[in-house]
Amino acid sequence: MSFWETVAGHRLAEILCSTLPKLANKEQKTIRVTDKTEAQEKVEEMVKDRYRFISMIEAEDSILLIFEK
């Protein structure tokens, strides 16, 4: 008998099936700023609003900040 055929295996499968979709559906937000000073201010503002900084993409004329809630 494998683990997945036991009562504990079935319970774990139930927990995974109910929990994983909630973890995968995270709200993402992107903000475009023009310089690093503005980027720093925006990151601090978003963190206060309970967003988590994920990444940034620098272009020639702007910076794209990516956040997740």
C-alpha cells in the first residue's frame, strides 16, 4: 500500500487540493516610474500597503516595478 492509499494520504490530498489554488491566485500589480528615487519611494509606499516587492525591469526611460499581494 502506498502513502496515497492511506487515510493520511487522502487527508493530505484534500488539503493540497483546497490550499494550492488559493496560493496560486495572488494579486500582482505593476507600476512604472521614471527614476530610482521615485522607485525607492514607491517601493516603500507599496510595502506599507502590504504588497511584497517581486522584481523590477529597467528600460531606457523608465523602471517597471512588480509587486504581489
